[in-house]
Amino acid sequence: MNALYSLLFVFLLVLIPLFGVGAAHMRSFFGASLPYTAFTIFLIGFIYKVINWGRSPVPFRIPTTGGQFKSFDTKLFPQNKYDCPQTGAQTFVRMVLEVFAFRSLFRNTKVSLHDTKNGPVVAYKSSKWLWAFAITFHYSFFIIVLRHLRLFLEPVPFFVNGLDFIDGILQIGAPVMYLADVGLVIGVLLLLGRRLIDPKINYISYVSDYFPLFLILAIALSGIYMRYYAKVDVIAIKELTMGLVTFSYQIPETISVSFFIHIFLVSTLMIYFPFSKLMHFPGVFMSPTRNLPNDTRAKHHVNPWNDPNIKAHAYADYEKEFGVPMAEAGLPLDNPENGKAPEKDEA
């Protein structure tokens, strides 16, 4: 039902510009006012979230690790430098691999329970399919965003032209079919299918999980429709987008309704972005579970929240104070002498 609600909501979003431009002729609102408003909300919301995260104190080192810590005997127990980094340089490499290669997701494993003659057995096996879905989706989306810079910049940067050439290098169809367009649609469908088919994932999925996927799928399909079927006036669209950038926009009459549907969906995504789970994009850079070295056993970190008027109570002092009841309870003591009751003075 959550998936159905999300799909219905996206369908209603498509109808808004369809009637707003086609029937009410609100071309200026959907072509200029809404994109300006959406970009402003996106920018302010994005910056506010990042600043708010940056101001949040992190009193302890809490990096997640998946490998051997640096030990005294490095030959017997070699350190896993990128799954358990201890220096800033190692942490930087870990972050690069995480952001650009989704390394932690690549190490994803699947747990299953199997019935055997000797009873149930828990089995772990590699599960790279989710990594493949995610990296296909994210890189396709990233390439499409960069490719769209040609509509907002003049002259068009060389790397945008190069990316445009590489993306359409197979020269399939006319106009040329972009690999990123296909990859984005396939990636979204695979991620959607995972949430719909897998009972465990489906059970914990909410509208907030389905809605952005359906919205991005609608954006991709509307863009594909404009490029390969509607054959919109690209020159007029470039004139509009350059006018938006220079704050001297004009709405050419040759721009069809399909473009306004596309730009309305993109504006909806920009407004939704700072308040959604999509903020994991900047969040990965701010996460203390990723951006901190795991050096808690090599360095002593003092909690900055500690009250300076409260003296630290070391474990040795704690054992001296409570050694007798600890011994009576059967708890191990570093110093067995602390567990002996003091002798009574016969005098």
C-alpha cells in the first residue's frame, strides 16, 4: 500500500502542470517562479542541514570497522588499513572508496537459515547485487546531472561535451540513446523491485522510501519522452534556462507541455531533497562512523562534556572501594587483595 500511495501521489504531481500549463496557461509560474522557489528551498535546506550536522558535537570516536586493528605484532596480525583506519590518511582513503565505490555496500553479505540433519545452520554468503543496483543508479544520475549543465552554461565546458560524447558512444538510434538514461531507469526499477519483492525489505519500507524512487523514475521517463518522442525545441529550452541563470528569463511559446511536466517534477525533487533520506549524499561526509580514525586504543580521548569539577574515578580506585561486595558476588578482581574484608580491631 505504501508503494501504491507513492505511485498515486507522483501521478497526481504529473497532472498539476498538465492542467496548469495546458488549461490555465500558467507558463511563467511553472517555467520560472517554481524553479526559482525550488532551488532557493533546496539551497537553504541543504546548507542548514549540513551546518546543523557540523555543529553537532562528537565526544567519542565511534567509527564502524570491519577489519583487524593495528596490533603490536604487525606480521602475525596485519592491520586492515581501510576497514579499520588509524590515521587521517587511511581514513581519507576509506572515505574516497566509500563515496566513489560504495565499498561498505560492496562487502554486503546475506544471512540465511538452513535446516540440516544436525539442526538449523546460519549461513553467510556474498551479496553483490545490491551494490550493483546502487552504483548503476547513482552514477547514472550523477552523469545526467553533469550532462544537463550544457543547458545552463555558455560556452559549454569541455568536460560536459566529453561526457556527452562518451555517454552516447554506442551511437544507438537518432537522436543518440544515452547509456546513463538507460542505466538510471534500470537502476531505479531494480531498487524498486527489491523493496517490492523482498518480504523483509517490503515490511520495513515506508512511503518515504518509495516516493523518491517513483519521483526519480517519473523524471527520467519524462526526460526520455521529451528527447525521443516529443522532440521538444532544445534551442527554446536553452533560451529559457540561460534566462533563468541571468535573471532575465523569457518563456518561448514553442516549449511544449512535456517540458513543464519535467521541470515541475525536478522542482518537486529539489524541494523534497533537504527534508528526506536523500540527504545521505552530504551525510556520508559528516558521519562520525566513517570520517574518524579508529585510534581509541592508541590515544586517550577525553570527553569535552566532562565536568571539570568532577574527578575521574579510575577502575583501580573503584575496585578498592567495592572490592569486597564484588568478591562476594563472584566477580573477578584485578587485585585479589581488594576482595578481603578488613580485619576488625580487637581493642
